[in-house]
Amino acid sequence: MASEVRAWHLLLVLLTWGASLGPAAGAAPAPPLNVNYVKDWGRLVYHGTEVDLILDQSTAARGGGFKSKSTYGSGFFHLRMKLPSGYTAGVVTTFYLISQPEDGTRDEVDFEFLGDKAGVPITLQTNFFVNGHGQREQRLHLWFDPSADFHDYKILWNPYLLVMFVDETPIRVMPNLRSTVPGYEFPTKPMLIRASIWDGSSWATDGGRTKVDWSKAPFTAGYQGFDVNGCATGSGTPCDSPGLWWNGAGYRDLTAQQRAAYEGVKKKYMIFDYCANKKGQITDPPPPPPPKQNASPTGDTTQRMAHCFVEALEACLAGTGSVLHRSLAALGTTTMLQGPEFLRVYR
């Protein structure tokens, strides 16, 4: 199975334009962080062309991060990342684009890696904000351990589409349909490149029920690849120019091979999609149901109602409420509950 996966990825690299990031890609030596980026906050450790972001109790309030010196209007952006390993519950590691000011009108494109307990896969969450409108989360478990080695995380953003890649594989695609779909939202504001590590104990793991364990600190995220292929605002070049290679004809849609790879990711690795969630919100695993204290299927009216309420709650959490309703209805009005009581429980 492993050899088949490696062969599939090799074929993908050979067949797609992801195998080449553009003219003379990889020809220039990798620059250090301070050429295109600047420290934003927190604790950074420099190793030449590699930087570590550190989260420990001394930086717990904000973590650490860096940002680009310029904002960009289009480009093919990337960072190589190696995530913290072991117990990382509550730890959030990011690479994202965000417009200025960072307020309720912002555009934003997120890679957010949500740590977990040792032995549990790290979750990659992607999200978009357009004019401050978010709640477009998708979550997936990658086909490799992102804490074991460096991998390339990329964002292609041009006037035609926005694609997020893990190495050479597209994992999120957003075409620009603004010209044909009224009210369609697509990011258009110039954006900074940011990266960070921080304490997300309030929400990142098990809906906030599993927190950062500071006895496991420090948590270290490694970053490489500080070259930028992007149209800096104020550069004098229109950022929608077809002369910019990432705006060219070969970067306006996925190839057939990329499309197949993208569909495969959605089918095999995606664990949450806001489009498939009626409320458009993340639904983390529910907490254990309450104990059935003071509840009995054969006790007095209050105990019988409590019993049915707990059964209904458990069914709701398990997604089997309609099955419970059918079974209760089949019992009629002579078992457990009478008329109005049954109606109250069902409601």
C-alpha cells in the first residue's frame, strides 16, 4: 500500500504544474527570514534559513509569529513547515494570508494545524474570510505525519482561482465566480503573509475540552522556504497582469490529474466540511451523556419523563433521534408516558 501511495504521488508530481512553481523555481538559494519577513511577536529561534517558533509558558499569552514585510495582491505563496510532535493538544500552528486592518472587514486564507493527544493525528483546518465573512471551515487528517518532517504548504491566489496545496496535492479549491454569480465572495484585498504558534486551548482540541499541557512544553514549529513569489502592492505592476507567471493560462484551473487528486483528498481524508453541515459550524465529538440518575422507565411521571429525556438526548448526540421517535411512537400511549407527557418529551 505504501509503495502504491509513493508511486501515485510521483506520478502526480510528474504530470502536474505543481511540479514546477514557475520560471527558474529552485534556482536561487533559499533566503533567510529577514529578507522578506520580520518577527511579529513572541519567541523565534533562528537557524540560518530555518526558523523555529516556540510556545511555552513564558509565551503562553500570545505564542510567537512572523509576517511579511509587504502585502500582496496575487501570487503563489508557500512555507515549509514541521509541526510540534507528541502531545500537542490545544496547540495551534498556522500559515495564512490576511488583509489589513485585521478587523471585521478582512479577507483571510488559513492553514491551521490543530494539535492533539499523543498518538492522535493532527488536524489540518482550512478556512476563508471575505469581507469578514468566515465559517467556511474544512478539516482533514493528512496522509502523513506533519510533525515527522518538513512539508510544503502553498496558496495559489490569482484573479481566477484560489488553491491550497499540501506538497503537490490540492486540498482546497475556490474559483473566482464574481463575474457570473451575484453576491459571490472571493478574496480581493491585498494580504500579508503570516505564520504563528499559539495556545488554542479554548477550542482547538475536542472542542476545548482538552487543553495545552505545559509539562510537555516547549512546543516547537519549524519553518523554511522564505522566498516569496507574489505581486507586492506598490510595486508598479498590476497584480492581475497576465505577465505574472502565476496568473498565466496554466494557473487558471486544475489539470485533470490535479482534479482527480483533489477529489481523492475529499473522499479519503476530509473529516468535516462546512457545506455538509447544516449549521455551518464545527461539531466536535460530544461529551459523555449525563448519568441516568433519578430516571426510570417504570417510575413515577417525573422519573419516566427524565428517562425519556435522557434517551432523547443520547439519540440526538448520536444522530439517531428519528429512530427513537419511531420506536416511542410504536409503543402508543399506554407504555411509559401518557398523551401530553409524550408530546412534551418529543418536543
